[in-house]
Amino acid sequence: MTASGIPPAGLKLLSELERNNSTDWFHSHKAEYRELVQEPMLRVVEQVNAELAKFAPAYVTEKKNPLSRPNRDTRFSKDKSPYRTDISVVFPCRGREKHASAGFFIRVHPEGAELIAGSFMPGPDELAAVRKYVDRNHKAFTAMTQAKPLTSMFGALQGDQLQRVPRGYDSTHPAAPLLRATQFYYRRVLPRTVVTSPRFVAETSASFRAATPFVEAVDAALGNV
């Protein structure tokens, strides 16, 4: 399959959805949304899956339709806009729920895309397991988070942190910043010019390849690999 991106018309449609976020507008453009946004994104997923199979097979998504739904859950949000103005896909470890594993994530929006690698929403038990792993393997784990192939692609490790080291760990621990973390992920932004070109799959795959040792280490801490 020829490498492909999201057509410019697809990003334009998402931008128009931002300005016309209503049921009537969406239903009148539903066929365009399917043709210009969903189907191209499914082709991207298929091609990224083929690359993941070469270097991170545990993260190939086997869902028939792994894409985010266009409908928003507005029950607990002040923003009652009915539709998402982006489209995303998760590549979790062995199909596990996103809170129970690390993985890869692509989100496409009108301005381009963002790539996430790591654990964005660990559950309480999963967070405790990663901290325990960091405590015992802090030198190797710290070195992994600073690996040149990873940081040159994504920059520094990101995620929210507690103000203090959690109870049970020494406040002077050499990996105190990692122990305070409640998220462990890297984020890379891709501009429209890349997302709408055949380079999108290549850049995404190269990014995920660079992040694979880190992602696999987090999943090792969780007992997933």
C-alpha cells in the first residue's frame, strides 16, 4: 500500500466542524467525514500497524475499528458541543485498556497531529507498580528516559507530578522526580504539512520506534511484556 496521510480536505472539514458543531451540520456532512477523515485515518492505522509488526508487535491494534467515535460525552462537561473536532487511535499493549498499559497514540486535529508514547492515564495499581520498578531500577530507567534517539525525536519526558515524593519513598531518592510522576509519556507535534503528506506514516513509525524501549520498560513494570 502506498504511504498516505490525511488529505488537506479532511483537516479542513475538521476545522469547519469546529465552527459548525451541531447535529444538523454533521449529519449533512457525514459522508464527507467518512470519506475524508475516517477512511484515510484507517489507512494510516493499517500502515502504522504494518510497521509496528516489525519492531513492536505487541502494540499492533487488532480492533476492526480502533478510531475514536465522533460523538463527545458531554455529561460531565461544560462544553456541550456534540462532536469531537479531532480523530484519534490508541495502540495499547496486547489490546489492554489504556489505564492498564503503556502504548502509542495518534491524534489528528485541524492544525496537524500529536503523537504520544508511554502511559498517559495509569490507574492507581499501575502507577504503584511503575514506581516500584523505578525505585529498584532507577539508574537504567533514568538512562532510558534520556536516550538520545528518544529525546531527539520527542524532547523531554512529560506528565503531571505530585509536589512530594509518595509515602514509602525517601525524599532524597536519586529518582525523586520520576517517583513524583503520575504520568509517563513523550509527546511530539507534527504540522499539517507532514500530516497531509506521505511522510505522515514514516514520521509516526520512526517516532514510535525510537520510543519503543521506553514503552516496553513501562509495560515490563506492569507485567504486560
